[in-house]
Amino acid sequence: MPRVYMDANATTPLLPEVLEAMRPYWMEHFGNASSIHLHGQQAHTAVDRARGTIARFFNCHEAEVVFNSGGTEGDNTAVFGLLHPGDHFITTSIEHSAVLQAAHRMAHDGVETTFVAPQPSGLIDPNDIRRAIRPQTRLISVMLANNETGVLQPVEEIGKIAADTGVFFHIDAVQGAGKIEFDVRKFGCHLLSISAHKMHGPKGVGAMYVRKGTPVDPLLVGGSHERKRRAGTENVPGIVGMAKAAELAMESLDNGTIYRLATLRDKLETGILALPGTGLNGAENGKPVPRAANTTNIWFDNLEGEALVIALDMKGVAVSGGSACHSGATEPSHVLMAMGLDKTRARASLRFSLLKTVTEADIDFVLLAVPAAVEHLRALSPVAAG
Ligand SMILES: Cc1ncc(COP(=O)(O)O)c(C=O)c1O
């Protein structure tokens, strides 16, 4: 049976070029980048080269790139590394748990957090951020693209507010990487986090932009790696792989691949929304707000989202639902709930997140599978049967 993977916001496969770039650094060039002998120098050179690529990807200076283990570490570093007892923190109620849980932990240390709610469209209003600022506010953290809806937040406007008020600004850009062009100067941020595995790189490696002079305490201490900003032997193959993935991502943004991806996403979305009892999450007056090119999030009336995820999996389509499993119980998505969906609709929402390698045939396949699965489940549903 053919299988179509439409869960790219969960993770992506390595591209063959990425695997090839990493290959020598597992065995032949296995050195520790801190060693002074030839093996070490080879590893060091590879990390330096990768730093140059990521600096281009961010549009920053090479010294402003810090390699780490991924998005969770970057988000945690921003929160734990900048905030102190008595500080005030502003974030949003639709952030990834890597930011939300870090904020909850900081509450024990006397850091108060304001969680700004989105509008029903999923967009954060920059004026709400501005209104939340107090004299004690030290940090604002807002994501670039939401992992569930793909909605792109107005980070440039928020960056201007941060600059006007002298507050540090962190962007969780994990879901934006490779989908929209980055320019940390334009974004006006002090910190920005990415994760390689969301853009066809390896898992367990990421990078952070740290604007020169930003007083962020390291999360991990030990050796003097990464200019004492992140201790731990560098994951050389991972860093090389992430840089290759970033290089390919920049090409995709330039050569029309991402535009093509958006066109295919729109075809999928239009096809699914033609079904009765469906609607788009991430829209205003029926029109989609700006979103990452690969994501659509759709609600389906009269069925359980989890049942639809399973039914589609059995038909060869991998997607994810608007619920997350917490301590064995299925909870509706905090993102969709914050946007004002009721529990039933949040539970009956599905995220389709496409790989940039998606084909027209994949879309056609899914457009056959979804109506069949929906019809089948609704036929079984006591709600649909009235
Ligand atoms: C928006 C966002 N931030 C952070 C993370 C965490 O990244 P990682 O898996 O690299 O720890 C994710 C992963 O799903 C994410 O979607």
C-alpha cells in the first residue's frame, strides 16, 4: 500500500544530501572539535564551516551562532538564561510546551508570566504584547510559526515593541525554519531557536542566534565550548547535517519549492474543505491568515479526530490530531482551545503538515482517502445519524 506522510511538523526525514554530508563525521573524521591534533582540527573546521552556513541562514555574525540539542533546549535557554526572581515575562498561550513549561517552572522562582491569548484566527495582536509590558518585564518570547496551525506571528512588529521598551525578545522559530526567509536583524530579536529535525536535518541538534552582548546564562556548564555559552562536546555529524539542511532550505526558498508547496497545500485544503461540516483553523472572515506554506489545520463535525487519524493511518495517510496525550488522558489542543474552539471541535481537528518533497500524486491520494474515511466514520457516528 502506498503511504503518504503528512506530519512534517512532528518531524521530517533526512534528505539524501544531508546523510551524505554527515557520513564522514561518524567514522573517518570522528575527532573532538576541541582536540588540537589533526582529528580535532578536521572536526573543528567542519563545525566552523557549519557555523558560517547557519550564520547566513539567520543573517547574523558567526560569533552569534550557538549550537545545541534542538528546539526544547533553545526555548529553555531563553527563559532560564535571561529571567531572574522578580522579573516579568511575556509569552503567548499558544507557544510550544518547551516555552510554556519553562514559564511555569520560573513561577516557583518568583518570575511572573503574562500569557497573551491569540485572536480567534490564531494571530497574536502586537498591541496585546505592548499592553502587557511592565517596568519589570525582561523578556518576550513569541513563536514564528505555530506548530499546529502554521499561523505566522507578526514578529517584526513585536521586535519593534521590544526595541522601543528595552525588553529582550526571543523567537521560537522551530516551525518557521525552511518555510520562510529568516533575517534576525529584521525580526529585531535578541535570541532565536531552531531545530534541525523539522527541516530535513538530524534529530537532537539545533542552533540558537544570540545577539552580541545578550546576557543569557548558559543552561549547561562544563567545558568552554561555544564560547562558554553551551558546554558539551559538539555533535559534529549533527551540526554538519543541520548546516546541509539549512543550505538546502535556503535553496528551496529561492527556487520556487516553497511556493509550489503552498500551492499543493492549498489544493489539499480546498479539496477537504469541500466536504460538508468542515472548516479551517487559522482563518479570519473565512480567509486564511498568513501561514507556513506546508500546514493546514481543519475541523470536522460529527466525528472524533483521533478516530479519523487512525482511519487515515489505515488508509496509508499519516497526519496528527488536535489532541495531545497527557498522563494517559487525551486533552484537546491548548492552541485550538486558546483560539476559542470548543472541546468537541478542537478534538475533531486534524493537522496536515506537508513535506517539501510532496507530490501532486500524494495530494490526490489523500483527497481520495479523507472523504472516504470521513464518510465511514460519520456513518457510524450517533451524532451524525441524529
Ligand atoms: C514550535 C516548536 N518549538 C519547539 C519544539 C521542540 O523542538 P525539539 O523537538 O527540537 O526539542 C517543537 C517541536 O515540536 C516545536 O514545534
